[in-house]
Amino acid sequence: MIQITFTQVFAMRTFDTEHIGCRCRLLVPVRDHHGHVRFDERPILLNEVFNLGRHMYLVEFGDGTTMYLFEHEISLERVKVPSARSPRPPTTSR
């Protein structure tokens, strides 16, 4: 009988957060959930997912639409952009 511990399973699912928040370029036209074909846009990478042996990226377009794309559909850029989702420093009240 084979036993798999939590640390072994966790070690198999390593996530590279270096690219989170970076812009990416679409390599092929993709159709979003509303039927819009997107190609000339540069979405922001929100998350990286490994599911059932597939490597996918969750991206957000300029209008706020999010969708999952496969790694052969995008090219990652190394420039991070400030995001509205990033935590802001606390403000001091007077």
C-alpha cells in the first residue's frame, strides 16, 4: 500500500508567483464567455493553475473580464503593473 503525505502532495504542486501581476500577450485569438473575440489586448496575469495535468493561467482583461488560458495561448512579459487588487497601505485618520 502506498501512502502519500501532505508534504509530498504539496511538493508536487509548486506555483511560480514571479509572473503574477505581469502583462501577457495573446498568441492566438480567444473567445471570452460573452462571445467577444480578443487578440490585440494585453491582459494581466492573476493566477497560475495546474489542473488535471494542464497548465493554465487566469488573466484579467482591461474591461474586467477574467478567463483561463492555456500556456500555448499567451506569452508572458516580465513587466509588472500596479493592480487595483494589490493591498494598499493603511491610511491614518486625523
